[in-house]
Amino acid sequence: MKIFLLLVLLSCRLILSAQPTPPATQYTNAQARYQLAYARGWVPPRAVGGPVATFTAGAPAGGATVKVSQQALPDDRRDLRLLGAGRPDSVWQRIQRLHRVQVLRLDQHSDGPTDEIDYEYTYAPAAPATRTHVVGRQLWRGGYEFRVEYRAATAQDGRYLAEGRQLVESFAFTNSPWPSRRYADQICDGKMYGIAALRFHDGQWEDDCRTIHEFSTANPTATPRAHRLVLPFQSYALAKGFDNCLYSVTKAPTNAPERVYRYDPAARRGAYTDWQLPAQGPENVWISAATDDHGDLYFMTSDANQLVRVSPHEGRVSVVWAADPIRKAPYYSLIGFASAGTHGNFCLDDASTMYMVYSTDGSLLKVNMNTKQPSPERIMLDGLPVRGGYSDLLMQNDAAGRRRMYLAGPHGLYQVDLARRQATRVRGGTYTDLAGCNLFGVVPPAPAVPPPTPTTATWEGRVLDATTSLPLPQAQLRLDRDEAGTAVLLSVRGSFTYTTAPGRSYQYHAQHPGYFPADSTWAAAPGPLVRDILLRPLAVGATQQLATVQFEQGKAALLPSSATALNKLVLLMIDNPSLTIELRGHTDNVGPPEKNVVLSQQRVAAVKAYLADHGVAGTRITGLGLGGAEPITSNEQETTRRLNRRVEFRIVGL
């Protein structure tokens, strides 16, 4: 009967041990913009909406959090690539302002539409006992900033750090499309607009020039949607950007620089931009505006002597010309005499051609935008009233992709058939300027091209005291690669910079008298990396893990891979002859506890014997086998359980 029960218990244990690790739970943002995976024991946010989502583990006072936040970038930054050729200054400066900060990692990369900075650091806002560990990712995509960040006391590293880091690393954007705020990513819709010259108020017609009418190219004869008095000034000039916002400038002849105003017809809100047009000249006004096939905006003065380009992608304003090219046309004397009407109203097509309209008779003038040369003849249109008052042109596509030219004339909107040179009235209304950009937006923009991969890899950092965060300029730092080593010089502030070719791998060793040495690796990736090296001072009670000391399964026989770590301990003991240590052996919780204690004692004895064989007096070494009594992480999974099978040493005398 006892044998039967024993077999049942063993089979149950095998079944339990064979159970797969519970899968992480997926969390998806309410707008379906991103998703994460969190481990069992982490509590997700109660609501899936809002700009901030917080995951928690443990009690609020002594636990850990992973916070995910998203926010729209300011308008002056939404179109910028936020990773330049240099260091990621914004994150670096934020970290550097923290008290007693130790930077463990800070690097950057880009995949085209997304710029990203990954970072890890610790800092002490108050007493040393309250040092905080931070692991984070900051990403910029589509004019938005996303930040996902783990925070917990460093005393909780063994309990929460591994799972928190996995949660941070699991952050990824979903495949669900969501609108980009970056100007270059927009696709212009099929709506067209006009500034209404007049409005009917208190039983009579009066000047307006502040109300915008919204038309659909599918049916421009339908009653337009009125955005009443939405401009803060009277205007003759209106352009529509690829972001489906409208851009305008005052018609006041101030001969002073003028700021461009942006109006969002979807939100019915407007605000001044930082773009400033130059002074327009005496007795002149900004009379017309248009959009080209790159999404750049153009503004022209009433005498056609100044054409200015605004590039929303770059936030740059430049002068295209400062002299009217039509003056070189053979027919200029017919339209350029004193008191003649203006020909400064214009539109652009996708073949680098500008069409201008002579306000007196509605004839069209052409200019090659590449050469700034005018066509030698005017295009005379049939179907127009005899008297003047022609105020603008617009080239627009309808929903089927068919090109349409519209002409704002006296008391009417006309459609122009260029091939037949025929104008047809489609609706009434008087408009000072027309705006649209669908001609250039029917084809989605090409995918963003990732920036070129940096040709160098640079590691920048400091060698610091891990307890005080003070620099150690007298420390020695060495990088080894392929049996060749390089000594790296430190500044008086303990800082260093090392540049090499990407793809190389280095072993680095840092040491300073009175400190534990630091050994690790650096895989040189393209671009900049910021990472401090922390040296822990030798002090009674300080404990150091022998990370690569390993044994045969269930035995006390050292594996050959243990030699590197043990030889470094030998050197430490030789360099510090007054140093005495206590070896401490640990196991996981698999198996009988008493056998684990014995096994840990035997492994401590094996390490002590190795040190003695290499010249360290046995009187300087004591040993203690603790079995599975002091785990540093969870024993529930093999990936973390193996971290509990370790040997470490504690300083007992200096």
C-alpha cells in the first residue's frame, strides 16, 4: 500500500512539474494602438481607456509599477524626426537632473515610422535605502509620444525586476491603423473650400472675408457647409494642407511680416502658427494661396512680385521669387498697365505648372515652376461674363480621380474644361480664394524610409562608486577583443568615450583599489550608447555573487566554465591580503530541504578547495551551505529557479 501511495505521489509530482508555464495575459489599449503582455501576479489597469495605463505588482508601498502613457507632441515637434545624429538629449537631460543617478543603459534606434530610446538607471531621491530602479522605453510615432516605464525600489529587484523588464519589452504597436498627426503622413480628403467675400446680415449684404464655405467635389452645386467668421481677420488667401487644415493670412496691407493662421475645419478650432511670411511691400496684400504636390503651401502678393513657400514638414519659410515672371511674357503690356486688374491669383498642378488668372477677363496664364518661365500665350475661356472680378483658381480631383479646375468669378463658381477652353457656371457665390489639395492626395504617400544606419558605434559613460554615485577617475578600464586589449582613458570626472565599428564584441574589465572589479561584455551596435560602470566598494557585509560558477547536475563537481569567475576571485584575494570571506552556497527548492543543505555545503567545499589550490590560504575562507532557504527570485519557473542555484561570497574582514 505504501509503495502504491508513493507511486501516486510521484506521478502527481511529475504531472505538476510538466505543467506549462502559464501564458502571459495580453492587454490591448482601448484605441487599439498598442498591446503588452503581463505575468501572473501583475494587476492590469481597471479601465482600458485614457492616456495612462498602470500595471502594479505587490503592495503599493513596497511593490512595483509599469506605467504606459501616451500624449500628442506639440505642433512644432510632431513632424520632426526626434533622433538626430547625436545623443538623445531630451531623455539624457531628464535623467541627468536626478539625484545620485547611475545610468545602466541609454541607447536609441529607429525603424522608419518609429523613433525609440531605451533606458535603464537607478537614482536615490532621498536616503540611499530608497534607491529606485527604472527601466523604460520612449517612442515617437505619428506625432505622438509613448512612454512605458518600470519603477520599483532596488531592494525589490530580485522579486519584480525580471517580470517588469519583460512587461516593458513586450510593448508593441498593433496592426490596427490609427491616424498620424505628422504632416507628411496625411492623405488629403476630397473637400474644397472658399473664403466668402460677402454675407447677408441684418437684411443687407456686407463684406465678410472671414467665413469659409466647405464643398464636396462629388457635388459642388450642393449648399456648402458654412464655417462662420472663423478667421480672426479678413483674408484674400487660403490654402489647404495635406493635414486637411486650412492656412490663411490677413489681407491688411501692413508691409510687415505676417504670421500664418491654421484652422482645423473638423475640430472647428484655429490658432496662429510659428510660420511668418515676409513683408509684402507697400500698397500690397497677400492675395492668393495654393498647395503643391509635396504638401508645401504658397502665398502670393497682389502684384505677383513675391511668391513665398511654407514647408510644413520642416517649418521653413522661403522666397520662391521676388519678381513677377509674367513680366517676361509677350502679352504683359496688355495686362500690366496702370490700373489694370491683378493676375496674382493662382493654383498649382502636379506637373510643376502654375496657372494664374487675370482678374479683368478670366484669361489663364501659365508659368513653369522649374524654370520660372511664362507660357508665351494666354488661355482665353469661353462662357465667362464680359465684366471682370475673377478672383482665384483651384485644381482638384473628384472622387473618381478625374481632374477638375474651378474658377472663382463674379457672383459664381465656374468649372473649367482646359482642353475645350470652356467655363461652365456650377453655382452662385463670390469667393476671394479657393483651397483644396485632393489632386495630390489620392495616392497614399510612400512608406517612410528609415534613416541611414550609423557607421560607428560609440559607448559613452562614467565609472562610478555604486554606493555614493561619485566618479572614480583613477579607475582602470580595459576593453578586450580577439586577444587584443585597449586601455580606455577616464576624464577627471570619471567619464569616457569609445568609438568603434558596429558589430564588434568586447569584454570589458574595470577595477579600482578597494572595490569589487566589474566584468561584462559590450556588443557594439550602430549609434550612440550611454552606460555607466558601477564599482561596489569592498566592505564588511558586502556580498558578491559568482555568477558563472556552475556544477554538474545534482553534484558538487565544478564545471570548467567556472574557472573564469573563480580566478578573478583569486586575484581579488591576492590583491587584498587582509581580505577574509565567507562562501555561501544556495540551491533551489526542488528536492528534500535537508539534502539541498548538504549539497550546498559540498559545493562550498569545492569552491574553497579551488581557491586553496590557487594560493589562497584556507584560514581566510569560511563556508556556509544554506540550501534553498534564501532564494533571490521565484522558484515557480525554471527560468527563474536556476538563478537561485548559486554560490556567492560575503566579506567578513578587511
